[in-house]
Amino acid sequence: MADVQNIIAQRVKANTPSILSAATALAENRERGAFQIQNLGTNPLFVLLGDGASTSVFHQVLKGGTGNDDGLGGSFSMSTGVVYTGIITIAGTSPRYSVLEI
């Protein structure tokens, strides 16, 4: 039997991935166990843990890649310890990103 003592909550389902451009990256989800946001565009992506992200109101700025979808864009995640479960919004010029939510 696997040692699961240090696992806080097991999850069996992740969101369906897609390339997004909307200002709301993730809606509030009190069941969220982890999340990751990756910038797929070439411009900086500004991430706010809350509603109303802008280029001057944000918690993280994710660098852009050298080309769309090249895997070089910055990423931000929470997967251990305290995981934020509220709304997450983004801002930037021509935002292009993917989100993983478990």
C-alpha cells in the first residue's frame, strides 16, 4: 500500500486544458487542490489572486516566450501547503495562457 500520510487531499479530476485569453483565468473554487498558469504568448502576463488584475495591480508577472507556444513563457503555481481558492484574474497585451486546475 502506498504511503499517503503527507497527502492533504487526493484529486482524481483536472480541468480540460485550452489556450485562453479571458481576464478570468480561474473562478473561485473552494475544492481547488492545486493550480498552474503558464504564459503561452510573447508579452508579459500579469496575474492577480483576486478580481481586477491590471498591469499595475498584480501578484506575479510571467515573462513571455520568444514565440507563441514555445514553452519558454513563465509559469506560476500553488500545489503544496496553502493553495489559494478564490478568483484568479490576468492582464496584459494580447494575453495567451493555459491553466491547470486540480
